[in-house]
Amino acid sequence: MQGKKKAKRTWASAKRIKIRTVGDCLYCTKEITNDMSFIIFATKQPAHHSCYKTQTEKEQNAKRR
């Protein structure tokens, strides 16, 4: 009795992460890659999440004064 041969799972080995350039940060002008945390505005300009967070905190503090 010969059983069926198990199919090779090619999808399991295809989990390699490809690092790509997203663009330059709106605030610090450094390069952003897809493995970093970032946001993209409606104007299609990317920014680091940390840069965006510090900038909005500065703006909110300026409004309070």
C-alpha cells in the first residue's frame, strides 16, 4: 500500500520580510523604511510616529499657553 505523498508547503517558507524605503520623514527628513513605526498623512507624506507625537505635543502645549 502506497499512501499519498504530502504536498510541499511552499507558503510556509515565503515569510521573508522585504525591507523597503517608504520615504523621508516630514519632520526630521530621515529615511523611513517599512519596518519602522510611521504614519502617512492625506498628502501622502510619511512621518515617524515618534516625530509626529513630539510635534503634536509641542503644538498642544503652545495652544495651552
